[in-house]
Amino acid sequence: MTLPMGFLVKQPGMLSLIQDAGRFGAFNIGLTNGGPIDKSAFHWANRLCGNELGVSTVEISIGGLALVAQVDSVIAITGANMPLKINGVAKTLWRSHKIKAGDTLEMGFASTGVRCYLAVAGGFTIKENFGSTATVCREQVGGITGGKLVSGDILACHQVDVRVEYKQNLLLAEQYWPSYEQEVVLHTIPSYQQQHFSSGQQRLFFSSEYTVSKHCDRMGYRLEGPAIQCDLDGILSEGICHGAVQIPADGQAIVLMNDRQTIGGYPKIGSVISLDTAKLGQLSQGGKVHFEPISMEKAHNLYHLALSRFTRTALVVCD
């Protein structure tokens, strides 16, 4: 049997996962969405490679990934400030790079932000599980074996004739790069369970500063700050949306992320919009968080403004 060709994983880094746009329509069998934590960086990586926006990439958390190219291709890496070297030479993020078979790619460790996205021309050719390649380690679905990348894995992709198919490299101008700060404001749509939090508790929640605890991962971010009280002791388990802000018995908020469980029984004071869960997902332990209430209409406006900016921003041709 002929082995696939693409990129050989020399070092897997701290946590490197295959992610496409996510797995949808499988909540009824207990499978969550997965997909990229920072969807904007994910989309830019694919766009820089000329891909459809939702194709498979590698989400690199913290850093340390090293790959050896087995084919000629084009790559792009976007997201956290994570040093990139190709054959030992420092290269910039937020642009495409032509790669030759035998080249070595090495990622350092992030100085700001947490997650980067590595896209390749045409996307990685990974077999889908339940309609998606998105890796959710808890459920052991997606990716190559249902878990994080390990040394010796091969990230299969197509051979690219860079002289014919990709004659020029592309970059996103630096003024459009996001700034990954350690303090963010999370716009939050109040929950239908809002009435179970007194007006005083709601004011406390939306006026306080919270700190990202050590318990932060792709499933959820547990925050530390003033305890919020609710007049519900518990509720029947129900479906949970992306960005839901759960308030467990200890009163410390948990913002649920892409790999959240599909159902849960904690009261929810609101839901963080997807544009801002991406910002939260780039915070490391100790990062500061403020919540700001927002209407559903304003949330739609922010989403469509961001989409318009993305589609109207032109890439620059470079050497």
C-alpha cells in the first residue's frame, strides 16, 4: 500500500490538532462542534493559500510544532505571535510561503496569544468522521486518529507546482493583523435565564474584572472573580450553545468553547458572541476579562461588519 505524502510530523508541539470549520448536525448523538477556536485567524490562513475558507488546517496551541515537507506546496500560518523558521531562517506569519520537498518548518513558542493556524494549498486531505475532520480529543473523533498529532504522523496534502499554480506569494498587510492582548471585553447576550439573577448580581457580573484560571482549554474557560449568585439550585440538562456563560454552585463563571459538552444543567447568565470567544481563546492563564451586555441586534451588526471587513480586505502580492 502506498503511504500518503505531505508533511511529516517531526515534533508535535504542546497541542496540535487537525481542525476544519467544525462538525455540525451531530448534537443528537452527543458529538460537539470542535472546529477552530479563532475562526478569523483560521479563515485568513486558508485565504492566504487560496483555499475554501473551511478546509482542514492544523491548530497549533502554545507552539513547538516541527514538520518536514515531503512535497512541494504553499503554506500560511496566522494567529498568535509564534516564531516561524523554514530551514532555520526566520519567516513572518500572515503571509504565504512556497515550500519544497525536504524543507523543515519549525514553530517556536507564543509570546502573545495562544493559537496559530497552519494552512496548506488545497487543504490537508484527512478522512472525515461524522462529516468533519475537526478533532475533539474527549470524543476521540476527527483528525488522523481522533487525538492530537504525534511524532511520525503524516499530514497528507496535494503536490503543488508552485511555478504554475502559485506564481506569487500573498500577505495580509500588517495594519490588519489582530493584536492579541491579555485583557479583553466579551460582548454577551443575556440569557433567557437572566431573570433568575437579581439586578444586583447582574450589575456585579457586568462591572467586575475576571481572571483566566489555570482551567482553560478548548472545552471551556473557567474564570476567577466575584462569585455570582442565582436563585436556581440547578436545572434539567439542556442543549448548550457556543459561548454560553455557565454559573456553577461556586459562582465562578465558565465560558463554554468549541469542545463543550452538548448538554448541561448549570444556569446561564448569557452567551458570549463568537467574535469574542475567539479573543478569549487567545488568552492564557492570568488574562483579564470584562463582560459587556449586548442585544441580539447589535450582535448581528458586529458579525456582519466583521464579515464585510474580511471580504473587502485585499491581500497584497509579495516576493
